[in-house]
Amino acid sequence: MGKAKRLSDSRMKGEIPIRKAIALIDGEHYPDVVEDALSSLEANGYSILALVFLGGTEKVWDGVEASYGNFPLYSGEDPLLSLKEAIADHEVDEVIDLSDEPIAGYRERFKLISESLAMGVSYRGADFYFSSPNRPFICEKASIGIWGSGKRVGKTAISGYFARRLQDGGKRVCVCTMGRGGPKNPEFLGDPRQISDSYLRELSKLGRHAASDHFEDAMMGKVPTVGCRRCGGGMAGEPYFSNVAEGAKLACETESEIILFEGSGAAIPPVGTDAVLLVVSALQEEEYILEYLGRYRLLLSDLIVITMCEEFQVSSKKLSRLTDGIFSINPEVKIVKTVFRPRPLGDLRGKKIFLASTAPLEVVKLQGAYLESNYGARLVGVSSNLANRSMLARALQKSKGADVFVTELKAAGVDVVSSRAHEQSKELVYIENFPVALEGSLDEELDYLYDLAGSRFSKRKRS
């Protein structure tokens, strides 16, 4: 091991930039093989600051420390804890994985990768590389990230609700969104009152995606918004392309005192935030939330809102497994379980309605029944194909008995539902997906998150 250290010392005097790293090793490799690998790394521009022993006994003696020379060695029953301690003790650029199965298989590696990325350190293996996403703070204002664990989890609904609650509490807030149908240039909507059905329909005629998230947030949240676009999404949430940096600067120039940066699907806005709210759906596969790089998102979250917790769709056992799994990864995070209920933005009493939604058919029927019992509507038809234009158009052809088309401001809500309503001289009413807490207090936790973001921003500003 001394040879490797001397190589490291000599590289410090050279012209090639040195990358500081922690190496992951195991007891399934002979120590002299590990030594050769470390020497090779140091000869190629790395300075190995510490080793993390992941386990294995086949090719090492009981005295693991004696097998690896004078490198600082982290070894314990929990490899994740050892990795976290090593990263906390050393300023490094990368974690280099020199281990292999059976010690580090696919599942184990994703756990190690998640911990590393969550601490801002990239992770390199023999034939793979995970870069730690760069999310710089754009401006000197408090900020909260509202991320999702996937598409259609209710992220925009939670964002709009949160924004309106902040504004109703006297806070000046701006929501910066990014979407797969966002504007070519970041777009500021300073007056939410302008976002009417006719306004959106005219935009649709111009070829715009008039149901983009910044329109929905402005209409439902009644707050100023900035719309951005993105294309592609990495496993750690990094967009392949976006104009969010420019949009964030635009949001920073507003009179807002706090900015909500809203994600898109599982993609994360490439900007720094002072706190994170993660929206996950109880209908998702558990492994997508708890495994792979879903774990990475959980590690960075301060509040998790679980949506779609309908009794007829999700068993109590699955919800328990989900919450227990989340707490096992991030014991400090707060969790609220919720369902959505439709809140119409127009009067439906006594009117025959056709309801179009992105929700599963069973939920759309529940939404319709809720509109009947709570808003006096008379349901004559439903479609769960708001995100499938051809099937939606066929369903609308059979809705002649309806006086009002009711729809979410999503997907084909404007270019199909609103346009068809206008053509047939029918009324169009948008609905908001209003979150209702089943377990935990959503309002109290949102207030907590706002205070947390403010406290962290104050510390960031002082430093």
C-alpha cells in the first residue's frame, strides 16, 4: 500500500488534475489485487483518501485493517453507514467501486449509489458512472422543491394547493415549473386572472401546449408562475435538456419572497432548493419508490406526501410497507397520506355533466359521484382517457346529453375537451384535484416545510 501512497504524493506535483476519491473494496478480492487496482487508479490521476470495506471473508484474514496498509479504512456491519462516515470525513469527488457480486449486487449497488449521490458525490464503477447532479442556487430567495416520484402522482395539484395556502397566508410566492410541453422561452404569467378557458383555447390554436403546468398552477393556485421546458430525465432526476436556469432567473426577478420549483414526472429541476417536498403515489410499484434511485429522492426529502391512498385501490398492508420502507431510508422525513377530491371552478348545480380525467376509470367514477353529492351535478358520462386523444374524442361523441364538459387542466383538456365544448356550444368547467389528508395534517406539515426552508435560507445567506 505504501507504493500507492507514494504515487499519490508524486501526482500532487504533476500537471494532471487530481480527482479525490474513496474506494469501495471487499474480502472476495486478495489484498494484493486491490493494491494493484489502487496503484493503477493513482497512476491515472486519482488520490485515494480512504477505503470502505463492504464485507466478504474468503480472501482476507480476520484482521481486515492489517490487510490494507495505511489507508484510512471504514468497516462495520452496515456498509451504507461506513460509506456515509467516509464521505463526511473526506472532501472527495468520486466514490470508486472496486467491489463485485456477491458482496455488491444490483440492489446493494443502487443503495450505495443513492447514498453517495445524496451527499453530492459521483459514483464510478467498472462499466458505469453516476454523476452527482449539479443544482446551483440561482438567486437569494428562499426556495422549495416540489418533486415527484413519477408521472401522474399529483405533484402539480399539491404544488397549486401549497402555493395558494402560502399566498392566502400573506406570503408572496412564485411557482417555476418545467414540463415536456413547456414554452420555448421561459414564460412569466404575472396575473393569474388572465388564465381563462378562452385564453387557453387561443393558445392551443397557435400550437401551444395550453395545459402546461404553469397554466394549471396559475389557474388553480392563483399565483404568478414561470413556465419552462425540459426533455429527457436521468435516473437521478437530471433533465437531458432544459431552460430552467433561465426560468429560475426570471422567477427570481419577481416580487416573490419564496419560489416553488416544481419538477416534471420524476425529473428534478436543475436548481438548488432550501427544502424538498416529494410527492409519491400509493399506486406506484413499491420498488420504484424504495429501490433503485427512488431511494436517492427519499434521502433528499423533508416532507413526503403520499397520494392516491383510496381504500378500494390500495391495501393497508401496502401503505404500511411503503411508510415503513420510507422511514427505514430516511427516519427524519415527515409523511402525510392523502386522497384527491374534485373541486370545480364553476357552478355545476342541476347541470348534466360529462367528466374527463387522467385518473383510472374507477377513480373517475368516484370523482363523478363526488361532484353529484357535493356540488349538485348530474353525471351522464365519464372518460378516463384525457391523455389519449383519439379515445377521448370518441367518448366525447357519445356525450350529447351533457350540458357541461368537466375536465382537468391536463393533457388534452384544452385542445380536445375545451375545443369540442366550444364547437358544440357547451359550457366548460375545469376541476382542481384538491388534496384531503387521511393521516397527518397536510396544512401543518406545509407550514413546517415553509419555516424549514426559511431557516435554511437564512443560514445559507449568512454563509
